[in-house]
Amino acid sequence: MLYLSKLGKNVLNAISNMKEGNATLQAKVWVKLARSSALEIDQHSGYTKAIELLMKEESVEVVEVLIEYAEWLH
């Protein structure tokens, strides 16, 4: 995913193919992409998608992502 992101490719399709995996794994990929992206819009998108996935799963890991997202917004 990171390789595709660095090439400027659309990673949404690649992550969509991961639907067989669990939401926690998908969220981790989104956070990793948010951290490595150079564009603010991609960072924002990565964090929000990760938060959405973790909230659907009612995972406690959403707290860590929310804190990191809040720090990024600050």
C-alpha cells in the first residue's frame, strides 16, 4: 500500500480488496498511509477512514487513533 501511495496511485481500490480482512487491520493500513502521506487531504482521509472502521467494530483501538488525529489537527 505504501509503495502504491508513494507512486501517487489510488490506494482506495487496493484497500477495498482487503474486505476479507478484519476492520482493525484495514484501519492500521489507513493510519500508516496517513502518517506517510505528504498531502494533508490524504492524511485527513486516512485518519477519518481508520476512525470510521474502528468505530463500526466498536474497538477500543479507536481511542489511540482519535488521540493521534487530534494531535495532527492541532
